[in-house]
Amino acid sequence: MSDTAIAAGGAEVKGWWRERLTALGKLLDRPLTSYYLVLGCSALLLALGLMMVLSASSIMALQLKGDPFYWFLKQSISVAIGLPLMWLCSRLPPRFFRLAGYPLMAIAIIGLIMVIFIGETEQGAQRWIYIGSLTIQPSEPAKLGLVLWGADLLARKAKGGLIEWRHLLIPLMPGTAILALLVMIGRDLGTTLVLMLIFLALLWVVGAPLRLFGGILAVATLATTIMISVEGYRSARIQGWLDVWGNVRGTGYQAAMGQIAMGSGGWFGLGLGNGRQKWGRVPHAESDFIFSIIGEELGLMGTLVVVALFGLLGYAGLRVASRVKDPFIRLTASAAVAWIAGQAIVNIGAVIGALPITGIPLPLVSYGGSALLPTLAALGMLLSFAKLEPGAADALAARGPGPVARALSWLGLGRPPAGIRRPKRARPTSRHVE
């Protein structure tokens, strides 16, 4: 083949890629891109989560509860409650979320105080309240409360022209410190780290100086070191993380079993439901370590899909923050992304051995209604904000009514779809009888 033909082939390939990138750029520039990305990624992760909770929990549920569908049905109930909540949040205006942050923070603080006195301790952390068969974890709604409350505080201060970092920290830092202290009393280091991620994201978006981040990170590192030192099980967990296979019969057992599950899946996995490590080998396979079961049954390709979905979800949230001018929306969307994507990174990092095990779930995928409901509410909020992007309202109006509106119109309970007119009823003619 001549050099001219090779050069022509290379130019043709470059032209093809240029056309594809141009088409992708036009697709991403559409007004409703963020809306559909949040909706699509949330739906796919939620469906995958239900499927994997059933697969990962069926063996232990059969052994402990006598019903292989026990935890799957409980998760399905949480989804059935969470989806209407997500839909409702997607219909609410930003003003509602600005007002909701304050009572939500108060409820979270009261719940965390109750945990200290009546909470149950599991796996070294005291973070659950049991009411019959119902399990409540107040630290989960505390994340959403901090996002809304902190975003409203900073948005009000930015509107008032207070740009000094000292003004930005009060009362945001004391409020965050109260939440973190209450969570740390319950010995929940993972949730404390997520709260710090939300706090740092809010300060980053509002434009706090870098030296402030250095001071906060230094204090957080010192506090984390103290927490690890005073609790023997945390020190042992760190040792198990640093030398997994040297502590495989002790503190490194869960990490080792998770890595075995990930490695045995290969490129495309053993097949859905064919995993072996869920047979009592991987502790908490349906919650904290569900990503290892995904790797075993769906393989590397399955895990990459999960990572890609979280990446797209984070991109959509940041796209909303960059395209909407309202400072509250910008702060809230960025903090929500830091919470959901950051928690996913910490969970996945623990499973693959890159980070210590902290015991926090994989958002939308892991078992647990207390974590699922606030996450779906936050995603519904992002959907509401995505409708405020430039051109989004016109695009939604041009799209016509949704399936709910069409169903109501067919039942005669709402407006008819565009282009369809209801038949007019004939007016009765009055007859004069002489």
C-alpha cells in the first residue's frame, strides 16, 4: 500500500472521528440533556441495584429468614416509596428546597441525638434505631439536610455581598461540626467523611481560598487519626487494609473475599446469580460489598458500566450547576454530586482495596431504605433544577404532556394531549310550549 493511500485512510478515519465528536457535542448541548441523563442513570442504577440485591442476598436470606426474597422485597418496598418521592421532588420549585433544609437539619440532629441513647450498635458503629421491623438511620437524611441548609446559607450570604471566608464559615462550620460530632459519637467514620465532602464542596463552589481548605483538611486529618487511634477495631481495620493477605483470617477477611470475587469474574462475569462468594463468604454482600458481587457475576464490563453511570450522573449534576445562574441551585447541585459520586468512589475504592473499608453503601445499588430515600429525593431535586436550564422549559413544552398527564386526560381528569380536542357537548335547546 502506498504512502498516499495510507495518508488518505488516516485522513478518512480522522474525519469520521471528527464527525462523531461533533454529533456528540450537539447532543450534549441540547437543553434537556441533564434532565435525561439524571433520569436515565438513576433508573438504570436503581434497576441494577434491585437485581443485584436479589442475587446477592437470596442465599443468606434463605438461611436466616427462610425466604430467599426477604431483603429483595424490603428493598422493593423502599423503591416503591422512593420513586413517588423522587417524582414529587422533580415537580417542586427551588424555594421549597431552600425552606426544607432547616427543618430537615433539625430532624437529623434530633435523630442523631436519639441514636446516642437508644440506637443499636452493629459492626462497631452505633447508627441505627429499630422500631419493630423498621430500621432508621438518621445520618442518611442528615446528608440531604446539610446540602440544602448549607447551600441556602451561602447563597444568602453571596447575595448580600459577604465574600470574606470568615463570614462564609459561620454558621456553616458550627452546623457541620455538630452533625459530624454526633455521627462520630456513634463511631460512624464513613458518614463523617461524606459530610466533610459536602462541606468542602460548598466552600469550593462559593470560592473559598485554598489556604482555608488546607486548614480544614489538616483538622479533619487530625480528627480522623484520633478516631482511629482511640478505637481498637479501626486500627485493626487499617492494618487489615494495609496488609490484606497477611490478615486474611482476621481484619482483612472481608477485603480479601471481595477481591477474590472481583478477580474471579473475569471480563464478562460468571453470569447473573452464579456467584460463589455470596454463599456466606463475603460479609454484607447485599449492602457494603455489593460491588464485589457485581464484579463476580457481571465481570469487569459490568463494573465499568456502573462506574460510567455514576460518572454520567456526576456530569449531569455539574452541568446543571454550570448552566443555571441561581447561586442556590449551583451550590445545591454541586454538593449533591459531591455526596452521591463521592460516596460511590469511597465504596468502590474500599471494595477494590484502594481505600479502607468504611461501611458506607453504594448509592442506589446497595440494600437499605434509609440511604435510598434521601438519595432519590436529591435526584428528584436535580431533575427539578434541570428543568430551569436555558431552553429546557420550551423543550418540555414542545415535547407535550407526559404519560401521567395523558392517562389523566384519557380518564377525563386532566387536560387533553396537545392536538386533541374534546368533543363539545350539545347544549340543550329550550322549547317553548304554548
